[in-house]
Amino acid sequence: MSGTPAWAAWRARPSGGQVTIGIEDEFMLLEPGDWSLAFRSDAVAAALPADLRDRVTLETHAAVMEVATGVHRRVGDAVTELAHLRSGLARALAALGLRAAVAGTHPCALARDTVVSSHPRYRRIDESMRVLARREPTLATHVHVGVATPAGAIALLNRLRAHLPLLLALSANSPFWRGRASGFASTRTTLFDAFPRSGLPRSFRDYADWVATVDGLVRSGAIPDPSFLWWDVRLQPRYGTVEVRIMDGQSTVEDIAAIVALIQALASLELEEGDDPVSEPWTAELLAENRFLAARDGMAALLIDVRSGRRVPATEQLERLLRACRRHARRLRCERELASVRRLLVHNGAARQLAHARSAGDLGRVTARLADAYAPPGGRDLALVEIAC
């Protein structure tokens, strides 16, 4: 593309025409004595073994870090790598007297205790965002979908917008805030929405339209690079990916496998069979309302159907989407992981946390259960254990 800024060069990896997958998994550091946040990411980073050092990075808050897989064609391979990384991290943290856990929010954290990371990027965010960067930490699971061309990537970004509320409802995993039930399945969404350049992106005519929009922000000095766009789905030209970011952090590897399989199959579906995004039947207001309903009610939400205009159960929308994705999942060899999405339909992270809180009557024990689910010994499916509580 003539005149394209250097940062917008699309650096896709060879994939044989298949959409690839990479996972970014944010996790919180915990003090096992009282299950409070441990703001010790600098010490953890310094103590990591060599095989983890290039996979683990700091995040905005000093009690949160992120681990990233490599690029994979198969969901099963990406999830196997992630499970291995989680196990290695659990061992490294145990040597420091710490535990790891994942949810959209820590159930009991308070803003007054927050410490911002020492990394220059996050110091810059702190200076820019001020009190917004000093709120309680939030955690997300990000899925990178490798797409061969920028034209394909912008088409996928546009088409995924209609599906984002359903992905949020399915992944909702933050029903507690400041020690009490918030009434939202995804409190993380409401907290993170205070950041600028967050939420649903608009639809773009083509890649040139997207580049021109973002370049205006970069050239003005308002943002240093496109990674300071915190939209629910965004393009990452330096990786050649569409990054799906709307999901709450997922407590178990099994939950991540289900969601990643859905995203990979959905991306394949939309790239091969999707409608022309220029003639999309939905409006920004409709999508924003669905996003709110999904954050509030999770899979119990009644979402607005973008074609009929009726409110329909999120569970019904999901079943319809799973049927449409089945053929693509078979070709991508992620049928088994996609089938496990139905478990989240009834018992996603938010539902499990609320059920365990009712049983235990103690959010400290809920947080302890999140830690147990992070990297269970022997590969046991802690998600199923949580459902039984």
C-alpha cells in the first residue's frame, strides 16, 4: 500500500491459508496466607527460569503478569503449550512463596492497595491515565488470530463485532468487586471501560481507512503506537493478527481451550462465508446494548438478535453459532475443544465463582479455589470440581 507508515506493514506468518492461533493469558500473583494480591512482579520476573523469561511479561499493575504462547495451527497444541507454561510458572512462584490465579478481577482487591508496574510502558500509562490506572487490577484472556492479508484482517475485525457480546457472555468471570457481588457477570468490563480507546471499535471501509484513523492518533503524539488502542478487538500489524480481547481472564486451561476453539472456528467461518460488512444489518447502538447485557448477565442474558431485532437468550444464539462453526472446527481439528463450549454455556467462570461463594460463604476461599484451578496437579479438570461446589 503506497504511503503506508512503517508501523502498519502487515507481517503475516506463513500458514498455508489457515488461520493460526496464539494465546495471551494474564494472571494475578497471590499471597497464599490470606489470598491477597502480591505486588511483586519485578521480583518474580527477576527469578524466572530461562525457559519462561521470554514468555512472561509485566502488566499495568505489579500484581499481574502475562504469559504468551507461540503461534499454532491447532488449538490443542496452543493449549498444551499454555498448560506447560502455567505449570512452570506455578513451580517458579512456589519457590518465592506465591501462587497464581486467573479471573477477570480479584474478588476482594481495593484500589487503595494498587501498585503500578515499574515497566516504562506502564509508567507512561500511569502518567496518562492517572486515577484510571490505579484502580483495582483487571485480567483478560487475549486470542491472536493470524490472517494472511490486511484486507482479510479488516474484514474479520468488522465481522467479529457482532459476535463480541456473545464471547463476553461466555467468558464472563468477574462477579465480585471490592469484596462483594457486583451484580455483573463481568465487572472487569465495566472497570476497563473507564480507559480511553476501549470498547467496541467502529466498522472500517478497508485497511487504508483503519491505517488513516490510527495514524492520526500516532502522528499527533496522542498515542505512541497502535498497542495503546484497547478495543475489544484490534489489529496487530507487527504480528499479522486480529487480536480478540473482550474475554475475561479464564481460570482453567479447559475454559481457554473451549473459547479459543470457538474463536478459531468463528474466524474461519467469517472469512470464508461472512456477509459483506458494508451491508451489515446491525447498528453501533445495538451492539453496545448487547455488550452491556452480556457484561451484566453473562450467559443468562437476553441479547438482541442483529437480524430479527428480537431479544433472544444468549444460550440460543450460542447454539446457533456452534452449529454454523462445526464444519470449520472439523477441518481445523478442534471439534473436541469446541464441543466443550457447552459446559461454559451453563457453568462459566462467573457462575462457578458465585456458586462457590454461596457454598463457602468466604471470598478468600473463592480466591483459593481460583489458585487451585490455575495449574492443577496431574492435569485434573478443576473446572468440573468447581461446578460441584
